[in-house]
Amino acid sequence: MTSVERRQKIMIHIRQHGSSKVDHFVDLFNVSAVTIRHDLNLLEKEGCVFRCYGGASLNPNFAFDQPLYRKDQLNRSVKQSIAKAAADLINDGEAVILDSGSTIGLMPQYLTHKQQLVVMTNALNTAYQLSGVENIDLHVIGGSLRRASCSLVGSHGEQQIRSYLFDKLFLGVDGFDLSAGITTPDSNEAQINRAMCEVAHQVIAVTDSSKFGRKSFCMIRAASQIDVLVTDSQIPHATHQALLELGVDVIIADQIVN
């Protein structure tokens, strides 16, 4: 077991129980107390837990993995507005990547009138929606199924992505924090997302405001490294201003007059 896998298992346990002690993890993983304290200190630094005497407790702002079907039910009307505003950024003839995620999964309905698009995705739900659209040249990233997000991940997909260049990437968000950047609970998801960022001329983060101030386990991209953020009007004012100062173009979807 790698140190990353051990820390992920520690987080699963703390999520289930709210807190836990160093001694418990020493017995569970058969490692030293020094190693576990180092793990917990790193997890606290990443915003996942709060250290307490002899152990750690859960940080309620940590962004945990949730099944896609559950995410689909949250803030759906707001996500529809964001998805449409994001889709409006795609021009005829462009090559784009659509990441997995509940908001990006709403974008295909707004792409049917676009012409000569090339779309690559690792999201099975998105691929299914676009499979019948004849004016879209659809490419599906191969890999192993990550059931929680209905997405495909792995080294094969990363190699596939790096064989192409794209105009735009639409990147899903589990956590968005000014210091921690864009994060996700899954290391495999983070790796394939980083590959997507490498081959896209423009990185567009797509998220509703519930994700701001949340941190998750694996970093994808620093806040300063995205080009555009598409979100809703509940984005914290300080976050909005800080992103503008970093040179990020912030699009407020529910303030757009059609």
C-alpha cells in the first residue's frame, strides 16, 4: 500500500466515524505512530482534517466523493444555467474536452446545433448523450471505470489524451479553494484531469458556488492556472475579486440575459 492509498483509507475511516486516534491507524496499517502522525499532519495541511490530541477529526468543508446520481439532484436549476453558459463558449469547428461531472453532464443538450465539433470525453453519460449527434465527431477516452463519477480513468486514457491538442477543456470541480486550487477526492481522476489541462489551449472550470471554499484530497490545477470560471452569482465576493486579480475571466451564468 502506498502512502497516498493509506491516507485515502484514513480519510474514509474519519469520514465514517467523525474522528479517530493515531493508535487505531497504527494497528490498522501496521506502521509506526510517527508515520501516522505525519499522515495526519499532511491531511490537516491539505484541509481534510483538524488535528486534535492523539488523533484527528473531520473538517466539514472537505469535499468528499459522491455518486453522480446524487450530485445530479443538487442545485439542478443553477447547474442548467451554468451548463448553458459553458456550452455558449464553444464555437463551431472547435475541438474540446468535456470532463466528467454533474454540471458538465448537462452541456450536451446545448451542443446539438453546433457544427463540425470534435468532442473528447471520459464521461460515459456525456458520451451516451452525444452518441446520436451526427455533427459531432465524438472520441471516448479509454480506461478503467470509476463508478462514482461514471468516468474512465487510467494511464491508457492519459496517453490517449496526450496524442491530441484541443481548443478548450471544460473541467469539473469537486473542491475550489484559492490556496488549494481545483481538487478532487480521487488520485486517478486528478491524473487524467492534469493530462487534459496539458493539451488544452484554454482551461475552463465549471462549477456551482457550493464548491467554493472546499478542499479535497488531490490537486488538479492551481486557481491561477485556469483561464475561465463559469459559476453562479453566489460565488463569494472575495473569491470573485481574487480570481479577477489573478487574471481569471469569471462568467456568472445566472446573470446572463438571453
